Amino acid sequence: MVVGVVFSLLWWKGYLVRLSNYVQLTKEELRKCTWPTWDELKGSTLLIAVSIVALGIFTTVVDYVFVNVVHFISKR
């Protein structure tokens, strides 16, 4: 009963029509998109993985250097 009342209220206020229009427009826009090929997707994934590893190594090295600098300064 409550579901029917809520549905009727949403329909009366026009929210269901707006939701339907939103879904329809979203589907139309997704049809316009150009999706990557399998090879492009693999290449992009590999590039991202290599970038993440490089950033991790860089962060680790910079952290190691800063820790040693702080220890050197604090031991003086």
C-alpha cells in the first residue's frame, strides 16, 4: 500500500517522467561514445600499471632520503 502511494505521488509530481527522460538521454549519449578497442585497452592498462609502480618507487626513494636526512640532522 505504501509503495503504491509513493509511486502515485512520484508520478503526480512528474519525477518518474524526468527519470525516464534522463535514462533515455543517457542511453543516447552512450551510443555516441567511441569505446576503446581491446588492444587500446590493454595498452592503457599497462601504461597505468607501469606509472603506478614508478610512482611507488619514486615515493619510497624520496621517503628514504628524507628519513636519512632527518636522522643525520637530529644526530648532530
